[in-house]
Amino acid sequence: MRTLLRGVLRPLRAFRSRPWPAADVPLRATSHGTGLLYPEHIPTTPLQKALLAAGSAGMALYDPYRHDMVAVLGETTGCRTLKVLRDQMRRDPEGAQILQERPRISLSTLDLGKLRSLPEGSLGREYLRFLDVNRVSPDTRAPTRFVDSEELAYVMQRYREVHDMLHTLLGMPTNILGEIVVKWFEAVQTGLPMCILGALFGPIQLSARNLQVLVSKLIPWAVQNARRAPCVLNLYYERRWEQPLKALRQELSITEPPMHVQGPA
Amino acid sequence: MAAPRIWGLWSFCCRGWSRVLPGCRLPGLRSSWPRGPLGARPLSQEKRATETHFGFETVSEEEKGGKVYQVFESVAKKYDMMNDMMSLGIHRIWKDLLLWKMRPFPGTQLLDVAGGTGLAWVLGDAEELPFDDDKFDVYTIAFGIRNVTHIDRALQEAHRVLKPGGRFLCLEFSQVNNPLVSRLYDVYSFQVIPVLGEVIAGDWKSYQYLVESIRQFPSQEEFKEMIEDAGFQKVTYENLTSGIVAIHSGFKL
């Protein structure tokens, strides 16, 4: 628990060395053209980030339907990790291209007709099937607001939009069990504090049987695959729609799940 | 018109409310308002005539009504709960003090404007009330006048609809008179309130607007002068909680 807390707190400590305006200086004074780094940006002081992190963590536990709180928690605790991820992307040729071109996965950018016409077993067709079966849409991802860097805000946004890709790659549905498995994979792959917290606290709500299956089979499988696979943020998914899912899994050294996890309840 | 029903309701149950009462809502919505003479101390005197403030932002006067409307649309669902959380329930004491000052009795015809989550209500515009002249004994507005685009017009309307001898009462955030309290209040306002808004209501921006609009509102003395300019007499004010809020009172004589 202490190491977890340290992981969460470390990014917060990094802020103190930078010169911040006095606590009572109204921040909105900067938000009209001058202080905003990107359209959705809300500049925040270290104190506000700390309060937001604590508040959003509490609210997310209290009301699991507040997905926006999980997003806020990620943004307020992930700054240092986002830098590491960004640097990792820069070093990879495909990742660097993503940072350069900033592709977005949303209903407005996806050609659903084209995806539907792709052969069975291709990434694009299977991704679409995942969206249909689980009745989700790529547009439910909240925009990043509390990250104080335009590039890092994109990295966070990309991570969110790639989340559904991971469901497809890992063959996990969007029920609580499936989400926890994906969170474990993401926690090992990205190191984002929010993923780690989600991976550790998510199972609290599970039944004993599910917990047993999770701990004995699914988590070890997810962790093993996450350590083996290259960083999933470095994949330009939009250029790989035709690639057979099996081939992509092989490329990433992702094995079949040890058991079939039932679809959404 | 619904007004007679409201009067009936009010003359019956005038005593002992502990909550803000019904009245007109949605101030400043009219965009094609003919320009009347401005009060002697309009808020926007430092800016060009067509511009005003929306929190710390500068917007056109036409825009402001719509933007304020959006804020209150957004906060409506969790309005009472957020008020309790932000003020730790103290807003109820402030409102009780307002009622105590008013000392209503059965038969008092009362109009409460920007009534929030009250009982029966009439939809209207604080700058153009749907009531005849000289109708009410008391006009109250609690935490509403700050959001009106043309405060001077709202004050003039208040004066119009009050009977001679009628009383104007306004409960509103004001300027803190104690430097230590002021510092703590600023930190709380700007650091904590928007966070509360985000965590509880999922809405940072509306609560950022709230704390900024408080800073933009005139001081106790300035507001007193505005009330006098609208024709009220014996205008006084009373600070509550070191001036975090103030109750202004005036009479139509």
C-alpha cells in the first residue's frame, strides 16, 4: 500500500519545484487566450490537483458509475508517467509518427462502412464487433482537461482511445471482470497510477468465485502478456485495420486468454 | 395569470419558511431589449457599452444572459446539495436571517426573485417583471441579482412592483472586510469550490463562474448607491460572516 501511495504521490511532489502563482490569484485570468494550452484545458494549481485527485478517487469508489472521476484521477496523478510514455513513443518509429500525426479514434474519424466490409478476423472487423456486442462507442471518452501540456494531453487521450483496442486484442468484454483484466494489462504496460489503483481496488466488488478466477488465472496471464508485449501506444491502429487479429496478437506476443470470459451481463 | 394563485399561496403560508421562495427565474434572457436609460452606476461603466463581464471573462451583453442560463441549467440538478457542501450549510442560516429581518406576517404579499428550488413559481425576467405596478409588500432576491445582466434595471423593476411603503431586500455575496478572512475566503473560493463542483456535480466551469461573479459584484457601499439610484430610500446594509454576504434593504416611500 505504501509503495502504491508513493507511486501516486511522486508525481505530485514534482510540482513543488516549479514557480506557481499565489493560491489566491484567480486562475481564470489566464484562461482567456493566454493560459490555455489546448481548447479543453483547465489550468490548475498543485493544491487543486491534489484535491481533485483525492476527491475523484473517493467519488469513483463511492459511485462506480462516475467514469468521469476515473478520468480526472488519471489526469491529476499521471503527469510524470505520461512523460515517460511520451518519451517511449518518441523513441519508436511508429509511436513517433502517432505523436506527429495525432490520429484520433472517434465515430467522426472512423469509416464504419469500410470497417464492416473488412474480412472476418481482421482487426477492424473485430473491433467493430466488439463495439456492437458490448454496445459501446468510441465517443464516450471524456476529453483531457487537467494535463498541463498539449502533447501529454494527447498521449492521455490516445491511451483512452486505445483502451477499446486492448479489449479487442485481449478478447475481454466490458463487464467488471473484463475491465479489471484490461486494467492490469494497462497498469503493467503504462504504469499510470490510475490504472494501478483501478487494478488493485477494482476487484473489491467481485464475488468470491470471480475473484478466485481472476487471481489464479486471468491476472497472471494479463501481467505476463503485458510484460512481454511492446508498448501498445506505439501501434498505429488506424493503419492496421486490415491486419488479421491473430497476426497482430502474434506480433505482440499476446496469447489466447486462459479461459473465455462471458460477455457483458 | 398565475400571479393571483401565488399571492393566495403566500398570504396563507407566510411564516416560517426556511428555504428560498418561488418567484421569477432566468434573469436577463431577452436579447432584443430596447435600450433604456442606464442607472447612474452601471457595472459596465469601465467597458464599452455593449460589453460586460461573465466572471472574469469579457462578453457582449447579449451573450451574458444565455451564458448565465447555461450555468444554471447545468447546476440545477444538484443545486441545493452543492450549496450545502460549498457553504457547509451556512447558506440556510443566511437565508433564515433574511426572513427574520423581513418579519413577514399572514397577508404579506411577497415576491421572491430568482427563487431557485422553491414552490409554485412564475417564469419571468428580473429586468421586466410580469407584474403590475405597486403590487407587493416585499421584494426579495437572494443570490440572484449578481447574475442579472443589467442590475440597475432589475432594481428599477423591483421599485416599480413594490407598493408605496414596500421593502426591497437583497441577500448577496459581497466584499469581505477582514484581511485574514479575505485571504482564507479567496483560497477556499478559488482552490476548493471549483474542485467541489467537478467532483460532486461534474462541472468545474459553472463553479468557477460562481466564484468569479462574486468578485465582480459591487461592494456594499457601491450597491447601496445603486439601490438609491433606483429610487429606494432609507437604504441600509448589514454584513454577515465578515462580509462574505450582505443583506441590503431599501424602502419605496
